[in-house]
Amino acid sequence: MRSEGAAVLAPRGLRLSEAKTRVAHIDEGFDFLGWRIQRHQRRGGTKRYVYTYPSKKALASIVAKVRTITRQGTNLPLSAPLYRLNPLLRGWTNYFRPGVSSKAFSYLSHFTWHRVIRWLRRKHPGLNWKQFRRRCLPLGWWPAEGQVTLFNPAAVSTTRYRYRGAAIPTPWSSAA
């Protein structure tokens, strides 16, 4: 199978990396470009479907970036970390939007909210919760300052792709 793949890639000037290439069963699953691709049984049924969702490594990477941004000093206004977090979160959710990502988006939303709230609590240590909410959370429980509001990854809807079957060209049909 590897030799067939290498033969297809060779005319295009590409080659397989021996260290990164492995053959895996779809039930075992594999990670590719941040995605976890694996076949699961649908809940409540007997049919099995291939699901694509963010890999644990990709989620850990964005969590580490959020953690780094929210560890900054608290002498900055709230808008400073929000300006750094929002494009990061928006880009990550747009990349993983076509998959089964709503649970990952919800987790990321909760984690980011919690980190920003902890950052604000360090910034305003003498406030009780009532004073803290009035001063720092003008939109109910969601952090905002002026026109800048924390991006909510959980609000991003996932768009599952449609099955295209034979509409996707395969390089193996021309090689055979």
C-alpha cells in the first residue's frame, strides 16, 4: 500500500516520510493536520460512520496559547488580552468548524471564560462577586470592555460536509 501511494506521489514531486507514515485501521483512527479521523457507531443505532473532530493535541495547543495569554501581567486593560484571544479563538474554530467539533468548542469556551475571569480576579483582588460582576462583566457573565467582547467558541455552529462520493477525483483510477 505504501509503494502504491509513493508511486502516485512521485510524479508530483512528493514523497512519503517513513517516520510519519503509518497504516492504521479506520476503527483505530488516526490524526491528520490536527483532525482525529475515526469510525464510531452512531448513538442509538447499529450503523458505523466516520467522524472527524479536533485531535487532543490540537485542543491542547490552543489551550496552552490561551493559558499563555491569560498569564500576562494584570496592569493592562481587559481589551488587551481580548484583542489577542479573539483572533486566535476565531481562527481555531473556523478551521475545525466542518467537523464534529461542538464539544471541543464548548470546552474551549468554558476554559477561556474561566481563564479570563481568573485574570480579572487577579486584576481586582478586593472586590466581592457582586461588585466584580457589576464592574467587570457588563454583559451578564460574559467579559467585555467597551466595544471588545470575548469571542464565544461555543456559539460557532458546526457545518457537516455532505457526502460527495464519486464527485471527488481519485489519483488511483488514472494510475491503474
